[in-house]
Amino acid sequence: MRASSFMALRFSCCCVLAATAVHAQQWVDIPARETARIDDELLLSQYPQGKKWHGLSVMRVTGNGYCKNWMHREEDFIVTNSYGYQAEVLDNRLGELTLKVEVLSASREKVATRLSVKLRDLDEATPIFAVLLPYVETALELDPLVKRGWQLVKSFEDFVDPDLEKTLTKLAELGLLVGGQQPAESIIEPSIFEGCSFKLRYVNGLGVTKVEQIAGKRLKLDEVRRWGLSSYPLIDHYIFPSLKYKPGDKWSIDAGRATKLMALVDVESEGAIEVQYEKDSRIDGVNVRELDMVAGALEVSETSQGRVSTFDITITSGAIQMDTKSALVRLAHGKCDVDYRQISSDHWFFNTELSSELDVQFRYESKLVVAADK
């Protein structure tokens, strides 16, 4: 099945699940976070009861990475993050909104295009034998190169396979090393939030204060809280927060909302992106306000499967189109330079540092489905 067909099928299935799987959950409190208060009339006009819209963000990462502990692992890779949702305003009164958000698609796909693994200098603390031995009996049956390599491990004849590069690379390709994978093969990791639906309360000046899961695979209360903390349902308003702005004006978009444009979900972030209002235009029959991303530095941390990853993101270029009528982000796209560090707490990779320089492109689009209840 083609990748595009598979993604479309998975997206459709998630829509069905989100519509049919209902849970009796409870409201989860979200720590209050003071945020810029929106003019009450503007809040009511931009988010009337019944307004419904779709949003989709995609981040594509390409780069070359290495992992240094007792071996050096190198690979070229492409990683694609995606996050698609549908939001609806259920109620808006007295500065408090109730919204429903369905997470239609949330995943990370990785394709490794080259793989090379070699040993670092050995010392008494190197766990090479302890790590490889459990896998060798299986590996010997699968590939003669591994058998030759294992004989090398025992004899330390470096001139045959310097640094055991061929041997360890073959083990990784066969999936017989921790973290090993087939080269040029796609690995899709759906987010725990994919297919889930939530109801949330937004208080003007405080942001999201409560969230409740109403559909999808039942999540732990802490997971529901994490989603609520990173939901930012009114992201479009805070991209263009005042109708008083004129071309030439500049302002900042905080890190939490900026990362939403990049399909980075369930992360902690600091920093901001600076934007400048360039001009008003009409594109494909739509009146838009055009913004440029003129600067930006973000630090993003993510904890997953025992690993704490830190991304230092520098915006190199970017642009945003705000739909004047719907007050939604019609299109946002940009490029970044990213430094990536990973400290793993997994058993064999304790205190391992994975580092790479990455090239990143991102794109975010939203589309109005229903303007408001009639």
C-alpha cells in the first residue's frame, strides 16, 4: 500500500473512532497561566458559538545524526511530524469558552536512509560482550557477515573489520541492536492522542483551565492534563492578536503557540518568534494579512520512552497568511536550523548523548468548516 493511501486510511479511521468512542471521563484542572486578555467583543466575534474549523501542521526534518556511548552510530534520516485536528466552539459567554477538539491525526514517521555503527575505544567498562552476546546466536543464523564479525570480536583482529563497523552495522540493520532498524524503511509512531476528542474550558486572561476527554482510547488523567497544557485552541488569535496593528508593526508569538505551528505536541518550550506585519493582499480570492517571521529562537524539550530530547530551534525564514474574514491562519510556513541533543535513561544507553544538526521545514494550514450557528 502506498504511504499516501495508508495515511489517508488511518486519518479516516481516526475520524470514525473519534466520532463513535465515548467515555465517561472527568474534568481535569489545568494550572492557571496568565495570558494576554482578549477584548470581549473581539473574542465573541472571532469565536462565536458553532464556529468549526480544521487545522493541520506538518514538520519535515532531514539530517545526519550520531550516538556516542560505547559505539558511534551514524545515519541520514528524514522525520515527519504531523498533527491534524478539528475544533468547534460549543459556547462563548462572559469571557469563558467551551470548545470541543478532535485529534484526527498525530504521528511521527522516520525513514533512515543510511546506517553505520562502529565501536569507540574499548575499556574495562565497555559492555560490548554483554550487549552483543544475547543477540549473536540468532544473528549467526541470519548472515555470514555477522558470524565473521563475531569471530573478530573474540580475536580482536582489527585489520579485518576496523572498529567492528561492518559487524555492528549489520546487527543494527537486522534489528539486533538496541535501537537498530532496517535502513530506508519507514517507521510510524502514532501519538497517544491520535483519535481522541476533548472538551475544554478557556477563560479569557487565564487560557485553558479545564479539560475532559470525551472520546477515543482512554487516557490517564496526567496524559489528559498534558494535552490540555499544549492545546492552545485560540492559536489563530494570538498569531494576530490586535486589529489595531498596521503594516510595519512587529510583535512576538510565544514558544507554546509557535511549536503548535510545527506539529510539536506534548512538549515543553521557551522562547518566541518575532513577526512583522508586511501588507494586506488578496490571494486566490481570499483577503489576507501577510506577516513575515523576522527572527526566532526556541528551546523545546520532549520526554519519550525514557529519553529527554532538547531541540534548539532558530527560525531562518517564514511567512504567515491570516484570513481576514475567518480570523484563521490560512497558511504558515518556514524553515529552521535545529541542534538536537538527547540524553537517554534506557538501560544500555544510560547517560548517552545523541546529537545532530538538522534542517527543518514546517507548514500549518487551517480552514473554516462552519462560520457559526444560525
